[in-house]
Amino acid sequence: MSDPSTPIRVRFAPSPTGFLHVGGARTALFNYLLARSQGGSFLLRIEDTDLERSTPEMVNAILEGLTWLGLEWDEEPVYQSKNRSAHVDAANQLLEQGHSYRCFCSKEVLDSKRRKAEEEGCAYRYDGTCRNLSPDEIEDNLKEKKPFVVRFSVPREGITRFKDIVRKNVEVQNSEIDDFVILRSDGSPVYQLAVVVDDIAMEVTHIIRGEDHISNTPKQILLYLALGAKPPRFGHVPLILGTDGKRLSKRHGATSVLAFAEQGILPEAMFNFLALLGWSAKDNREFYQPEEIIQHFQPAGFNKTPAVFDEDKLQWLNSQHIKVLPVTELLKRVQPVFNQHDLGEAFDAAGEAFNLKALALLQEKMRTLQEFATFGKYFWVDPVQYSEAAVERHFKAEGVSENLEAVWTALAQCGPFEVGQIEARIRALADELGVKAAGLIHPIRVALTGFHVSPSLFDMMAVLGQETCLRRLQNAVAYLKT
Ligand code: GLU
């Protein structure tokens, strides 16, 4: 897909006016994947020309989001605001070479033409009044200090076409492209010009971005050609929709990447999930580690249909990534979550050997890192309450408190407190009491955890230890008797 003699250079070019959201992160990821899968470079350009809306905090938040996802960039980030003189020079070059012109039309005149077009139901396009001003007219206007913008002189004839990496061929009649502004009346460069000048300077070879940019591409290609540069290859990935079929937005809940980090999503799961938002491997496999995606990544796998952001799928993928984490690594990842939930002391006090065993059991069940400290907290602290659902299902039956007392007695004399032994004791007791084993297992689980779901009960009891199990059984009996 590229000339092998020219190494691939791609860029992510966020405007730092907000956090790194899902759409931006996906754009960054696709460019990163293209570079890393083909030995190219992934560059970063901060498009901070809107000085009022761009803030250093947002720049940091974007860098933090990229770093969290593992999207390491090559070379120093480029700050677009620092390239302003190069943008202005390019505009002047275009003026000198007749590819652009000064437009002195006032805002009032343009507004009234726009209104008229709207009333007539036509698409408004600049009518080219200033395109053919004579040198004398221009001179006079300049002498009168009339404000002007610089417009690109779009060829009236011909077609601008490009082979989109995602959607194949795109073509637009030049006659449909407006003579767009490249310098505002205050002399500041407009996005279309700045982006092209910077991409030329950074020697960008491929640009993957959202489909919302597709109408910019023909204009940018015309600018490349006018500036005597070879346009890069473009690929426009479809929009991301929510599960309701509407374009993903804040209405759908968290869309900032770091908000997902706070919810306990692993970066590798987010990486995996974002890659599947608009790309798939030939075999439609879903679970991948980041390095496997890099290995399998082929631009031919880009999808043309909109991607759907399904949080359930993200959580499912996260649970799969949690399952395969080496438990010593998991320990490092959950430590901050325990601190956040004021369980840091209990976690440390339990000791590493205990924590590793507890995490190994929990990791089969948990969907997020947060859940280790919410649903899984019973490994470190006694339950202070029992969930309503658990009480409803398993604490309401006849004889529960007596049965739990009998369990207490059986476990107090259990001998070595090991999985096989615990299980044998409880099953024997169920026989003695003439109840099904499940009739004991469920209430024991509630007594020990406060919930009606947990990892395998006997394994869990062996990890918790005899003393803790007995104490919690006693607490449950006391609760049931009040
Ligand atoms: N700063 C633009 C954006 O955030 C970059 C667009 C482009 O890729 O050209 O949408």
C-alpha cells in the first residue's frame, strides 16, 4: 500500500480543546497501528491554534491518555501554533503564484448573499467576486486599508479524486468546492492551510481520520498540489455510534479515555476494544493483546460500516484481559484501586501470599479493576451488610440460622482447613441434616461474602482461613436471629 522506499509516517493531530475521547483515541490508535505494523513513525502534532480554547491542561490530559493506552509517539510533539509563520509564508507563496487571492467582500455583503441563497434553497458558495479583481483594484483596496481574507482559488474545472484507504475511490467536481478561506482578516491561518503545511513539513505519508473530515480532503489535496507537494494517502474511518444508533456523544456516558481508566478498564482491553471499532481481522477474532493486533493489522481490515460503541462488550473484553494477567501483575494494577476505596491498609496487612491467592480466585469473575475492591472486598474485610438480593434468595428459608450454626460446629472441628477437607465436611453435614448441599453452600456464601455470587466457595474458604470463616458464620447467625 505504500512505496517501500518511503517509510510510513503518520500523525495524530488533536486539537487540545477537550480530553482524549473515544473517537480521538481510535484515530490515534489506527495511525499508530499503521505505523507500528509497517515499521513507520507515529508522530504527534498538537493543533493548538485556537488559543482561547486550547489549554496546557488539555494538552497534558491528551498526552496522559495516549500514554495510558500505550500509544508511544516518535520524535518531539509538534505544536502547530509555533508554525504560524510557515503557514503565512505558504499563503503568500500561493498568492504570488496566483493560487489564491485577496477577498475584500465585507461580512455584511457575504451574510446577505448567504441568506439569499438559503431563501432560494440553494447551497451557498462564495461567488468569486474578488477572484478576478484587477491589480489596480487590489492596489486601491489595499491603500484604503480595506480588510481582506485570502481565499484559495479552486480550479473551476476538473475533478479532485483520491483513493481512500477505507472507502476506495472518492471524487469531487472542483466546481462544487468553495473558494475557501486560508488566511482570516486578522492574518491568522485557517485549519485547511495549517494542516497541509505542517503535514508537508512533517513528511506525513498517510492520514487515517474520522469520516467527518472527508469534505476537507479534496480541499487539502488541492492545496498540496498548489504548494508543489505530493498528497499523502488518506483513509476515512466511519463514525462511532452509540448502541441507540446515534453518533457517540456525552449523552452516552463517559467518552473520555481516562474516565474508563478510572472505572477500572485495563489499557490493553481499551486498546483491543478501540481497534475493533472499525477494523477486524480476517477471522473476526475479538480477543487480542496489543502486540498481536500490531502483528495482524492490515488496512484491508478497515470496515466501511459505522462502528458501535458497546460498553458491555468493553467490559467483557476487559474481563478476558483480566483473566489472562499474571497474578503478580494484577496485584500491581489493583493496589491503587484498593487505596482509592480505603482498603489499602487491609490489603497490605493481608500480605502478598494471601493477596495473590485471593486475586487469583477473583480474577476469574471480575469485569473491572474496581470490582476487586467492591464485589471482591470480602477477602480483606468482613461484610458489614448482606446484599438485598442475597438475603432475599438465601437467608429467608426455614432453618437457615440453625444450619449455619451446624456449619460452624462442623468447621470448627474440621481438621486441616483445606479445600478437599472443607468440601467433604460440608457435604457430609448436608447429608446428616437431610438437605441438599446447595442448601448449605448458598447461605454460607452469603455469610462469608455478603453477596450471592463469588468464586468457588470451597477454594475461597480455604484462602479466607478457618478463623475468618467461623467469625463470619457467627456474625450471620447473630444477624439472622435479630
Ligand atoms: N485537529 C484536527 C482534529 O482534531 C485534525 C484533523 C486532521 O486529521 O486533519 O479534528
